[in-house]
Amino acid sequence: MTEEVTTAEKLGPFARLGLFYRQIVSELRKVVWPTRNQLTTYTAVVLVFVSFVIVVVSIFDLVLTKIVFWVFG
């Protein structure tokens, strides 16, 4: 690790930028991308969960609003 740091420090700005780009591409090759089916399933789960949270927060807000109007007139 220290060799990489010292080697990177000795490189010029464009060489460091190139090294950075190569490292990004190398890391992206390791990513396991979801299939279309998995992506559709994950998207549906997220949308259902977000809708549920919206409903819960809306009900909570409605109840608190009624309480505040009842207390403060």
C-alpha cells in the first residue's frame, strides 16, 4: 500500500488521473449487476415500501394536526 502511495505521489497530475480512471474501471468490473428481473423486483419492493411509509407519516401528521387544533383551538 505504501508503495502505491509513493508511486502515485511521484506521478504527474495526468498520470494520477489515468491511474484513478483505471482503478475505477477495475472496480466496476467486479460489480455483480442485477438482472432485469431482479431490478424489477427491487424497484417494486422500494415503491411499495415508500408508499407504505408515506401513508403512515400522513396518518401520523393528520392525528397530530387534529390534536394541535383541539389543544390550541
